[in-house]
Amino acid sequence: MRLQLASGKQVVADKALYSVGRRGATDDLDLPAAGLAADARGRLHVNEHYQTDVSHIYAVGDVIGFPSLASTSMEQGRLASCHAFGITTNSFPELFPYGIYTSLECRWWDAPKSS
């Protein structure tokens, strides 16, 4: 199999894995109407309390970037809610568990055999 990269370079390989990464799902939120802007990957900037650049708007989870996991997003949401309502709470831990997930559709494809 011969792959043509955007740089013009060609790579010859028996197998290839294509991975595109993650984007925050902010395209349909009309962020400018709220006074916000996302970066090129759809992520919003937040401070340590999960406040965006508009202080009464909070953001957590995939729209703020790594680690983008349900377990950590839930904790981020809890901390943001406590801050919004003036409730004292523990801060987010420096270390937290995370993993890499995949599905059966993610697999190596064999290159077609040339004759």
C-alpha cells in the first residue's frame, strides 16, 4: 500500500492505522452570541473553576480538552456547579485514572496484494 501524505511525502507499508483525534462539539452552539470563541479543535478556555472567558458560563468535559472522559467530566461538572453556587468543595486531584477505549471497528486493514 502506498500512502500520500499532505506534505507530499509517500509512505509504503503493509498496514496503516488512521486516527483523527477529538474535537469539542461546539460548532452548533452559536458561541459568538454568548461572547465566546472556541479554538481550532472546538475547545473552550476555562480557569481552575471551569469558568469560561464569560464568568457566568462554565464548561467541562470534551469541550475543554484532555482528559475528555465521562468520569473526569462528571467531577469537573460537580466542581463547576459548587463554584457557581458558592459551595466549598475539594479541588480536582492532580492525578486521575484514564484509559484508551476502542471498538471492534478499530482494527488493522491488510493492504491489497498486488499482482
